[in-house]
Amino acid sequence: MPHNEQPQTRSRHPESGLNTITIIGGGTPYSAELTVSGTIHPTDSTPEHAIVTGKSTEFAVDTGLVQFQFSGEMVNVNSVNYGGVSPSDRSEPTIHVEYSGSS
């Protein structure tokens, strides 16, 4: 994380007008980086270990749900690590992006 950026605090309630990305774990370890054109905001469904700074976040999920809100548009999803699980044994996570329709 650059020295001038601080992790954001977690929001207790979803903010209207923001887009939402939901990642549902597929049962195998999965780590990724997400980048947006605006700003990413953590939610109650953002794990404590997630690093959220400005336009990007790094997180991990195995099972369960991870969620972020963001302004702007999704720019990139970069799969970083599958926890050493071979490609034939992986269960890919489901990634769903919902745009709010507000500009």
C-alpha cells in the first residue's frame, strides 16, 4: 500500500448510488485484486483481512461471500492465487457486478 493511502473504515450500511460487486467463494482458496475507475468502499461483507485503498482492493475468499461497493466502473479483476490448488481441482468463485444506474 503506498505510504500516503490509508485503509478505509468499514461502512455499516450500503450507500445508495454506489455499484456493488459480490464474490461468492467456490470452495477453494482464491485471492484477487480488484480495480475500479472510482473509489472502492468496504461493507459489512468485506473481510477484515481485505486491503481497501482508493481505487483497488486485495482480498481472499474460500467459501462464503465478499462484497464491496464502488463508484465508477469495474476496470480489472486479477486472480492472484488459488492457494496451491491445481487447475483441475479448482472451483471458481462467482463474481457479480451490479451497477446502480446512477451517474
